[in-house]
Amino acid sequence: MKRYDAVIIGAGHNGLTNAAYLAKAGLDVLVVEKNDYIGGAAVSRQMTEGWWYSSCSYVCSMMRQSIHRDLDLTRHGLILVPYLGTVNFGDKVGDTLMSYHAEGPAYNALRKRNPHDADAMFRFQTDLNRYAQLIRKTLLRTPPDPARMRPRDIQELLFLAKEFWNLGERELYEYVRFFTMSAADFLEDYFEDELIKGAMASPGIIGTALGVYSPGSAYILLHHVMGDVDGSIGAWGLARGGMGAISNAIAGAVKQHGGEIRTEAGVEQIIVRGGRAVGVALESGEEVYSDIVVSNLDAKRTFTKVMDKKDLPPGIYEKARNFKIRGSSGKVNIALSGLPKFIGVPEGNRYINRGGQGFCGSMGTMERAYDCWKRGTWSEDPFIESVIPSAWDPTVAPTGQHWMSNFIQYCPPELADGPWTPEKRDAFGQTVVNKIERHAPGFKDLIVHMEVRTPHEIENEVGLTEGNIFQGELTIDQLLFNRPFPGYAQYRMPVKNMYMCGSSTHPGGGVSSACGANAAREILMDLKRPNTVPEDDCYDE
């Protein structure tokens, strides 16, 4: 029976990235995936003939460009393009806010609505980007362990201290305050207009079980502007061919370097002998042995589902069970026979078509949707963030027809009136269609096919516990050296020869590939292999 140098559990983008770097360093690598397709949440699937849905993840905002270049993902077919603009819809039908990627049109659109806020936007973006720049420097670095204080940990702590000190006294106070603020309180410092505040608040609630008025939600704003697309810092973008194009390109890099990927190979249990991980037992009954095991699953699933509690040191099972990973998001993918016509949006506006639609309303509307989630139901007036990739990408829908991706906050993983059923799922999807119809009369008549995903479907199909898209909430108690647990933030887990590389590790969720790359660097260091991970933003080994 063949023995591998490394087995990676889960062919999501971080697992594939980890495998690509290990294979590039010369390791004999196998990726095992339970589904009959790869990509995890970053996947494109033909759910109805002619249309390719990005079924879960739908936008690229955090992909590390150094990884893109280093793995030569363009050679493997990856093309990313930034948004050109966005339209945000207010609570009142016809109340719209256009935003543009270009500075001049963006300022003019804001000034027409509120001159004060147009000027404040520059200050807001400058402050947010300054905070983001500091965090960006940590994305491809392994967090320090402040309890161990080895030379390497001291070096990292000094690096962080230096970066914070460079902010200056005033900015340092503001930065610490920012980490504990709600998104609403942060935005109140800048803006007057309710729709502008709602539009700017929307990234602060995406994928998290917090409301816009919840302390700590300001950081989520930051998390969503830490990436770049095509050299544009903080930009959001789309992948030609859907989000699966990212996973497929990384898989191409895995295979280029001799790695192997097996689908329909779900893992039943990580095999531990003598306190060491030695392989995996598949659901088929087959056992695959390796020198190391890397889990791309979330922390809760890793330690409570695919590991025997008896194989773990005291307390780890309990930490995993209590890891905050509450699901809050839903997804509705819709095949359309034509482009919707939105009230207040000029027809044929290419800036808006190659961008997004935010059905956000005011911050009060967002908070009421969060209140529904807390009560175990969904709002009849949900927050929806949409894109229509087919407006510029001809590969995802038939000619002249379109695909609309809709991301929804808030959708509970468990309902107060009992389990999710197909009927409840469809009723949830209908609330989404009803809201879009209010702003785009005739939208319902364009629907050819619709796929609705609640946290229930996301967990069962993709394996994300409770459908949490970040594999664990991005609150301050679960960041940096606390992610996933204190003492285990450096990708090495409590069982020898076992590592984690998914978004439950630093720097967290989003299609960034940073978690997979960081874990690969630590594995190669332990194996005394040459480092193949990009050195930009990294310390010198």
C-alpha cells in the first residue's frame, strides 16, 4: 500500500493551496475530498443546464496576489477582474445610491446626495485603508505565541509592536478603539445619510453572527478591505468562470507539481497511534497512511467529528465544542432569461452591471434582520448582496441570459419552529425574490431556475459547520494567536504530525489562500525542507 508524505483533508481552496506548496517542495501529497467535485465553498457547478453557479462563495476580495503569482495561477486559467461599480437600494423604493470604482464619478454621485458625506468618504476610506495596511502585513505571517516566548515569538511580537508604534499616538488610540466598536458607531463618526451608512456598514455584517450595532463588528469592515484585485487595494472582484475557477487553478498547480487529488473520498477518522497522526480512515473503509495529516476542515468539525476524543489532550475537545462558529448566511442563485431592470438605475449602465447590487436599506433595517435571526427565523426584509457575473462573463450563462448570485444576512442554522424543511427553505428563498421584485418590477417573470441554500444545505453539502463561511467567527477572542485556540495558532495541532490549514486558523475566512500557505510554511520548516511559500510580508527564516 502506498504511503504519502502528507494527506490533506478537504479540497477547498486552502487545502489545495497547502497541497500545492507541499508538492512544490517535493513532497508526495494526496488531497482527499468527500464530494465528487473540488473547491469546497469556492466552487462553480452547473445546477441547471447552461448555467454555472458559484453556489456558495461568490466574490473574490482577499486572494493574496503573491500566491497568485507564485503558483502561476494565470497559467492555470485564473482571470480576476475588479468591480466597476455598485448600486445600493434604500428602504424606500426608488432611493438608490450609485458608487463607482473611479474616484471622480464616485465623488460626484455622493456629492449629489450629501456634500458632507462626499467629503467624509475620503477620510473614511483613508482611515480604513490605514488600519487595513497594518493587518495586511500579518496575513502571510505566523502569529506569535505570547505564552512560549521563543526567539521567533519575541521577534513577531516586536514586529507587531513596531507596526503599532508607527501608527502614532493618536492613531494608536483610534485603532484600539476601532477593534472594540460596532460598525454603526464607527460609521456615525463620518456620515449623516442613512443609505450611505447602510451601504458602508454592509461589509461589517457579511458572514458573521453580529449585528451592525454589535461591538466588534467594525473589525469585520476591515476584514473585507484587506485584499486587492488586479493591483487595486481593497477592491472586490469576480473570477471568470465563477469562484470554482480559483479552486481549479490551484488544483492545476497541485497537479503540475505532482500532487494527487481524490474526490468521493470522505474522511471518517484521523488515525492516531502512539500520540501521532499516521493517516486517515475513509468512509469507504480504506485507510491511507502518511507522515503528516493536514485538516482543511473547520476546528469544530476536525476535533469533534473526525477525531476520537480519546486521542486528544484534556480540554481540546471542549475548546473545539465551544469554538464560536454560528451560521448566519444564506445563498440564493437564480438563472434569468434577461437582465433585471432596476428602478432608479439607467439601463445598460456597464459600471453597475459589472459590479454589485446591495439591497441594504438603513442600518436599522439590517439590525431588525439580525433580531429575527436571534429569534430563530428570517426577516421578510433581508439584507441582500447581489452580483450578475454573466453581464461581463459569457461562460456562466447561455448567450443573452444571465445568472444572479444573492448572498443573504441573516439566515439561522436552526429555526425556532423546528428543523429546516424543503418548504421552509423555499419560503426563505421567496422572501429574497420578493425584495428584489420591489426594486426590479418584472424580476419574477425572468426566473428560469432557482437554487436556495440555508446554513443547513451549506453544512451538509460543503461541510462548513452551521454554514459559517469563515469557519469560525472573526471576533477579537478568535483572532491572531487565539485562532483557533490559544497555544495552537501556529498551525500545529495537539496531536503530533497533525496540522490545520483552513479558515479556522489565522488570518481567518475569505478566499485568500493565506491559511493554506502559512500552514505549508510551518510544515516545511518542521520537515527541514526549503521554504516554497512567498516571502513577501513574511519574516526571514
